[in-house]
Amino acid sequence: MDSVYDWIDLHDISVELASDVLLAHQSRALPVALPWIADKVDQPPRRCCLPDLETCLNTLVAPSLGRLLGDIGAVQAIVETVDICPLGENPATLPHTRDLGRDKPPVIAIHWQGTAADLLCLAHEAAHAIQIVWSDHAMMPPVARETCAFLGELALIEGVRANNPEQASDLAAAWITDNILYLGKHVEALEQVLRDPSHPYHYQINYPFARLAAIFLFWRAKKRQKRIANLFQSGAAGMAHLPLHAMAAWACHPTNCLPAAPLADQSPSGDAYRNLAMIAHLDLQASGSEHSLSIGDYYARILAHFQTGTAFIALDGLNRPVGYATWDQTEQKAPLALCNQVAPFGDHLAVQRTLERHLDGLHPIAARHPESMKSEQKAW
């Protein structure tokens, strides 16, 4: 590729679509990390010593990628054939994975000093190798290829959390450190060339979209395992498996500026006050009909709903409140009449779906809107 125009053509995207994805990122509508990674933002990665590279590859990376793709045996078989080429301590040569053709296994070239950052890099390159084999060595557009690699990193962090939370914490801190480059300097470079696509192509412009797409797929994708496996196998059609249009749609969402919900308190009263505060924040963002109530009446109404179990707060993938619903108490299986539903950031469907899962089919849902021309109607 000679210019950014060639990059746009190869990826079958438009400047408008690319700009909308960046806008969604810059407005903070798109997540830049998962909840169990985001809380490590102020924690520098430690220089922890890990086992040797081969042990980490076979006991940590391969099982994590196998669970991500739904076939641990197939992934392990590929990993066992991969050639490893140590790069020593010279930082001039960047880690990479080479495809030598169908008759030879991929080669992973990597630095290794046993740090959390090295382990993340190993997962990144191993995901490249698996993608090469699974797509039968077909050329994959760089953004899709790097999305596979970043998914490998997320799979590793998730995979070690259950057995080694401290190690997962180190990996999460290393991920956040990498974000400074991938979603910092590389975003600036991408913005510049999108303003004038005649600029020469540079590989770094692939990373922002790939990073954001990997997080989005890992966070929001239905049937995640199947969708990600299809991406790894897709070769030249890789871009069709990325959620760029769904990500771009978030450019017009109001920004959710609320902080993540805290962990559950040992004291029920502590949780009740936190829930009251979250609902109050959501109502302030929405400027809805509840504002006509006095503070005392508002407090009494919301508290009564929590005391009777007739209030629900919906959280997004980053544990931020996106909306809530309250309803009248009713018998089991009887229609549940919502008295109020609020989604100030446009996530009405997310509130609906999470409430339905919370109720587990115990009630059909109807809603009464005090400012509507109808006294009762379907909720959504």
C-alpha cells in the first residue's frame, strides 16, 4: 500500500465511517478497556518474573486462546508447531509473526524477559499465528488481523484471572500502559491522515480501530465465541466480521459521564444509599418528570421501591449506570406495570434487555407513562 487511499480501499471502509468511529472514541462512548482492566489505570505494571517462554505459551496463552475460540485442542496443536525466534535485548526489531506458507508453521519473533508486558506480547503474536493457520494462510486486512491479536491479549487476561488474580492485575496494568500508544499517538496519526488520505500509508494507523474493535467484540458481541472464531477463519473477508458500523453508531450517543458503580457493600444500607445516588444521577441527566417532586417525596418514593424490590438499575460493560426502571408490586406472572423508566444516554434497549434478564421471565412488561396520552402501553 502506498497511500491511505489504498488502505481505505483494502479495508472497504469510508473516511466518514472511520471518522465516526474516532468520534465515538473521542466522546468516550466506546470503552477503552474492560471493567476488570479499567480499574488498573493508576497501577504501573510490575517487573514480575514469569516462567520460561515455552511454559507460558503452553500453560497460559494456548488454553486462554483455546477458550476464546472454543477449541482448546486445535489451538494447542497449532501452538505446538509454532517456531519461536528470540530477538534478544535489541529493541530495534519489533516483535512480529511471519507466515512462511502452508507447508511451514508460522514463526514468532519476540523479546522475552519474563515481564507481564512480554506475556501480553506473546499472546498477541500467538493469536496472529492461530489466525494465519485458521484462515488457511489467506491474506487478512491489517485492521482485522490486529483485532485478532488484541483479542488474544484480552483472552489471556481473562484466562488467568480465576487462578492468579495478581498476575491478571499485572497484565491489566500492562494493557493500560499500551493504551497510551495505541489509543494516544496512533489515534493522532490516524486523525491526521484521514484529513488528507493522500498521505503515505504507515502500519500504525491500523492499531486504533483494531484495539477498539477487539474491546467492543469482547464486551458486547452476542455469541462471542462463534463470532470471534469466524473472524479468525475469515481471511480476506475479515472486515465483514468487525463491528465498525455498530461502533460508529455510538458517535451520536450522549456521553455517559457517570462513574462505575462501586462493588457491593457488606452493609445493605450502604448499598441502598449508593443505589439511591445512582438513580438520582440518572434522573438529573434525564431531566424527566421526577424533577417535579420535592426532595422528600422523591427520596421516599425511590426508597420505597428498593424496600419492596421494585427498582432495577442497568449497568453497562464498564459497570456504569445507563438507566433504571421502577414498577408497582404485583403477583408472580401478572403483568408488571413500570411506573418509570429512564435511559438518559440512549441505552433504552440495554435497560430493557437487562431488566428482562433480571426478571427471568417472571412477568410480562407494560408501562404507564404519566405524561403520555395513553395511560398504559407496552414498555418498549
